[in-house]
Amino acid sequence: MKLDILAFGAHPDDVELGCGGTIAKEVAFGKKIGIVDLTRGELGTRGTAEIRDKESEAAAKILGVQFRENLNMRDGFFINDEAHQLKVIQMIRKYQPEIVLCNAVDDRHIDHGKGVN
């Protein structure tokens, strides 16, 4: 499936917090958009990975994206190495987006910049 926009987040809710408004606007304009979460956010202090799964599924429906996938990398422990890069590359090749959105390189959360450095 060819996408207009593919948004990556280190954790469930990163995409919503970082560019949810942009996604909602672009979906309203008819753009095809997908979301890929790198982790399930299992180290988070509020809630569980299972709760985050349900929340991210509900958020995807509300935003109207084509799909949402999770790469199941280990929250807090994934690194920017070949194995992890290949998972991200696979998603980009699979969906061939015109635009890729992701976490900011410089952010107070250590995981956020890992996926883009």
C-alpha cells in the first residue's frame, strides 16, 4: 500500500502527541496515512502495555489512519543499530510514503531520538 504519510513513534502516544493534529487534518484532506510504533511502552509508569495497545488502537480509529503497526522493540533498550534500522527500513519500503514523520532528534526522553539518529 502506497502512503502519503508514514508516522513513526518510539512509544504508543508519541505520534498523537507529536503530530496528531497534522494527521487528523491530512486525513480530512483525503491523505493515506499509517502509524508505526517502535515499542509497546512497557516501561511506562502509568498503565500497562496492554492498556497502551487498546489506547493506540482507539486513537488510530479516531484519527482515521489506514493502519497502525507495532515493531515490538524493547522499550528503553532498543538502539540505533543495523537490526533495528532494518525493521524501520522494511516499513518504509513496504509503504513507500511521500513523507515520513518521527520523534524529534533532541528530546528529553532518551528513546525519542534513537529512532532518528
